[in-house]
Amino acid sequence: MRFRSQLANVSTFAKFTASLSSLGKICWMRLEEEVVRFTVIPDQGTQVWAQLPIDTIFDNTYTVQSATGVINLEVPIGALSKALRSATGATSAQLRLTKNGVVPLLALTVVASSWTAGDNALGIQQSNQVLSPAGPGEDRPTQPAPVGGPRERETVITQEIPVKVLHQSVVEGLHEPRCRDPDVHIILPGLVQLKAISDRFTKLATNTASGERSSSCPKLELSANMHGSLKLAIAADTLRISSVWTGLVNPPLDPGQLSQTEIDQLPSERMRALGTEGNGDEEAGWAKVRIDGKDWGRVLSVGRLSPKVVACFIHETALILYVYLRGSWAGEDSCLTYYINSYSP
Amino acid sequence: MATLSFSLNPSALTRFHGALNCLAKFSDSVSIEAEYDQLRLSALNSTKTAYSSFLFDANKFFSRFSFSIRRGDPRNPSSDRFSCQIYLKALLSVFKGRAVDSRDKDTAIERCEVDLIDTPDQAECRLVIKMLCGKGVIKSYRLTYESVAIQHAIFDKARSRNQWKIESKFLREIIEHFSHSAEQLDIYPEGSKAVFTSFTTKVTDGREVLKQPVHTSVTIDKRDFEDFLVEENLHVAINVKDFKAIIIHAESTKAAITARYTRPCRPLQLAYESEGMVCEFTLMTRGEQDEESGDGSPPATQSSARPPPRPVQISNTPTTERVPSLPSRSARSSAKPPAEKSGQLDSLLKSSAYMDFDSLFVPVDDDRQWDEPNYEDDTEDKLGWDASADLGESNINSEKGKTGNESVPVTEQRQEHNIVEDEQAIPPTQRMSQIRGLGLFD
């Protein structure tokens, strides 16, 4: 069983793992020939199923060898995310599967180089400040002592993350959730803004509710219609606030996959029709979900990847986010799918 | 009776605060020692594996410094210094944020004055700290202190065979890569490189495997060091948290750090100096003991340099006090010629690889300590013993009662050391308090 590759896009990979690690501690990482899949299924809260074409994060040195052609790993995603921080700005970074005794490891080897400041910015040598060569008794071939001026320093960092190799039988039972066709699908506004407002709402509701039942986290009401409107609201005993976005895009479905008649029968088209009355603001045309404010905040941490997000609302049932990484919109190959359950009122 | 009084200007105050912050990472309380020409802040951690000391030069660091002590003090007869201990959190809260608080220029601190009032006839001992701010605002803090005998770790620089020196910013870069859960840090040279590796000694299995700390290894070129004289492939390991605390402080002073050590399971010292402040940290190391390290004292010799057999120890040890073998070493070493007085505290700490030592001073399980000592072995590293502590026994006891730690660590050797002429005449584990009246310590 072999896996190794140079990392092609460290910052994307680091941000990606950081987003996943906000949802859970353990990630199922599935290395395949063409894609890498990351899945986080926490005991409670939102599940995320992600798939990245290998060239999103790896380069052409990507090698996976195993009996099944697939390697399934259980990875402490937070540790991987922290380790990847060492690789930002690195000259090169390699990830490989190795072993220390019986413990399998994901070893990240980073080569970073920087310039010593030297003694001054202009590199003018000063005789009184000399970076002396390493002491005697050392087997390095004698080279002229790097005196004073700037010099390239090389630092090699190795991060060994303990992982578990999962047998195929263990992961066979894991399936992506299946849902009915959504009632509303809409492209979310900028996640920076959405997260700021959501967090603000959650905080307000948490603070006002702290007297009575502080244990339960406030629930946000998120609703949207097929006429480009999204509403974020929260209701507590002492306050009721909402924010509404309009003019958002309800992306058309791919006509290649569905015939026109099939499309016409979709719930979302029914919702579009329902909403048309009353200037598109008809109550019946809105699909609503109630979600945990803190969990939603963690989901929105994916905003660091500045992705394009399509939210699919299944009224009073679930919210599914399709998060497309930048640059992969057309291919839709790199996609993170978040499954968020709706709480009953 | 002692009087101590000094002033700090704002920049010195900031650095004083920095030192206290660093000490707080090692212990709950700080030991303060005043002498005529210097002030020392030190702390020993609860497991006695890390000792930190900040020495402030009276003239260079303080804008004013005065100290006097009445000789012949019945409590402290032979000393020319004053020592006490203060709860660090209390002391830190006085300095917290104030040194750097320049939001309001008008009321910024212009000077900090510290006075120690040591009045034996009064029950309360006080350390008075006054912050003199702009517009005549004076903030006064009165803290209680405890008068105690201070324990110092002694490190013999002359005996250290391995040494490196590097700018603190390079080490700061290194520690950035270590995870918060990293436990131990192994430092070793490899070819033209120096390697810093974290590891854990915890054994975990099953699902717990994933909770193990990430092992991080950072390799830098030896050329990054100002000097690097370390035996090839010599591994020493220290606690990552201690290392981080030291490096963060060192980096704030922009000083170059010097490390000195002999071999694994012996202390390692990190030292640096900055504008009238000398910072020294003595850390216990662990690692694979390499017996062929050209030590000059082969294992046999080492193992023979041990206190007398156990039965003696038991018979002389009060039942309430579980005294490990340390006092014996102290007594032994106190008899050594002056040249050896500053012997290292690291003796007897040799043991098998990766044994978990709880203490800098007391080997947890070193079977060889029960062997016949080699009395002629002067090459053995030694523990120091402060003769003044003989008479200050009650002080030590009171402190032990407080900390609940019953081993007696080394104290600094500054006084007469030749009291004990016949080192083996007394079973080494006997308490000093018990052997008074024999004519040796009176």
C-alpha cells in the first residue's frame, strides 16, 4: 500500500482541511485514482462529503497503490490542518503514507527556505558581525565561512500525523445521505457577510436566552424562494430579527440531465410558480429550515476558500449546500456537500 | 533585618514583567533574592525538572537599587543576602498590562518603585510596589511574601561538553511548527544539520492512536548557529512546553541563546543575556544514554559512585519524610574541595533510555544508586549544598510542608563548604537536623 505526492496547492489544501476540522475531529480520507474524497460525519451536527480531483491539491507525482486501487484512511483532520500550516510559503511539500512501527502515519515533509537578514539590508559586510561557520569536529566539507551578508537558509520540517488505515469492509456501509429533490435552490450571497450576520444573530439570541435555557443553542431560521430571495431570521423570547437578501440567482438545472417535462415536475418549479403571485413574495413560495446557529457558523467557515455555494432547501427537512471551489465551477469536480438537518419548530 | 529598594523605568518595567511572565510558565511562586549588586528571580517547577533564573544587575538594569542587611540576624546568621518567595499571580497582577499601557499618555507609568519591608518584630512582611504615573497618580500595591531558603539548580558550565549558540528568532521559527500537544523535544546533530524533533512517550492504541500528538521534526543547517559544538548524533530531549516558554521570552529580548549540556539524562542549560539581565534555565533532559560517549567515567565507575546501602537509609529516615537519596549526595558533595563546589546537579541521573524522571534531582528508579560508592571518583558530577541551609533547616522544612514536596533539592553554594570533613562518617540520608549535636554542624 503506497501513497505519496507533492502538494501542488498548499494554501487551498490547508484552508480546505481547516474548514473540515471545524465540523469534526476525525475525517475519512479516501484516496482514489482520479479523486480524493474527504468525509466528516460527526456524532451530532452537519455532515460533509467532499471530493477533490487530485490536481486540486496534488500534482502529477500523485501515486496510489493498493490491492483495491483505493486507500481509506481515518485522519485526525485538525492535526493535518495544523501540520499544513508549516507548509505555507514552502518551497516544496510532500505528503506520503508511511509507518512508525505499527502506527501508520501521514508524513508531511516541507522544505522551506528563507534568507537570513544578513547584517544589513544592503548586504554590506561588517567585520564585527560574523556568522561563524559551524565548529570544528564536524564532517561537513570546509566551505568558505558565510560572512555577514544574506544567505539562503533551508529548513526541513517533517510532520507525522498518526492515521488509521480502514479496511474496505469498514467503509462499505457509509453512504452519502439521499434526499428528495429540493424545493428551492439558490446561490448564497458572500459568505463573509452571511457568516458575520449569522454569528451576530446567534450571539444576540444566546445572550438573551442565557437566563432560561442556556443549554440549547439558538436556532436560526433560513428560508429562500425561487425568486432570488434569501431570509435569515432568529426569534427569541425578547427579540425577533431578520435579514433579507434579494436579487440572488436561482441557478438553472442542467438541461442535459433532465428533460423539460421532468424539470417542470420538480418541486422547485412548483415553488417558483407558487411564489410568482404577489410579486414573488408569496409566503407559499418560501422553503424554510431551522438550523443550529453555532453549527451553521462552523459550516460557513468554508468561506475561507471563497467558494461559490448553492443552497438547496427541502422545506422543514434539510438544507444541502453544494460548495464549489473557485475555478472549478464549470467542471463542478471539486465539490463539498454539506448535509444540514432542519430542526422541528 | 533587610531593606531592599529599587526603581524601574518604563522600559525596564516591561522587561521585568516579561521575566515574571516567563517564570509563571514554570511555577506558581517566584523566589526573590537580593544581594548588594544584584537581584535574582527564580522558579523551580513542581516536578523539579525545570529551573529558571533571571539575574538583574543592580547598576545596569535598575535606575536605582539599594540593599542592606543587618549581619548576625538570628534567622539568617551567615548570609549577606535576603531571600523570599511571592505568589506569582499576585505579583503579575500588579504589572499586568501596565507596563505597556500607553493609551493615555498623561497617566502612563513613569516609574515603578519597589520597597521591601522586612520587620521581624511585626507579623506581616510586605513588598510595596508603587507605580508613579503621570499627573501625580500613584498606585500602591502591598503584597505579602514568605521568607524562605531558596533552592537553586547549579549548572557547571565548565563541564558541559556540548554547546551551541543561535539567534533566538531562528528557534522561534522552529517552535511555531510544534503542535500544542507536543510533549518532548529531541535535539541532535546529523551531518551538517541540526534536528529538533518532538515525540511522545505515551503509549496509545486503538482509536486513541489518532489522538496522539503529531510528531514534528525541524531540520536546520548548522550554519544557522553562531557556533555548534555537539557530539555527532548525540540526542538530548527536553520538555517542549519549557522550551517554548524560554524561546518566546528569549525572542522578546532578541538575544542569542546558548545551550550547554553534557549528555542525556543530565541537565541542559539555556542561557542568554540582555541589557543587564542574565537569563538561565536549567532543564532536565532525557534520552538514550550512550555509554561510549567518551565521558571518562565508564558505567562501572558511575554506578559505583553511589550512597551506602539502603538499610542505613531507612533506619535514618524519619517515617514522616520519604527522603530519596538526594540528601546523601548533597552531604557528599559538600565535602568536596572548593574547586568542585559548583558541581552539576545532574549526578546520579543516568539511567536507561527514556526512563521518565519526575525530577531533576531524584532518579525515580535507578537501581545502581544502591551500589558501593567510589569514594575516589572525583570526576563524578556533583550536587551542591548551601551550607547556610544547614542552619536554615527549619526554613526548608516549612517550605517543604507548604509545597508538599519532601525531597531537598540543591541549594546554591556560596557559603563555607568545608564543614563536613569526613563525608562518609554520617549516613548520607540522615537529615541535617538530626545530626546536630555531633559537633560537626554546631
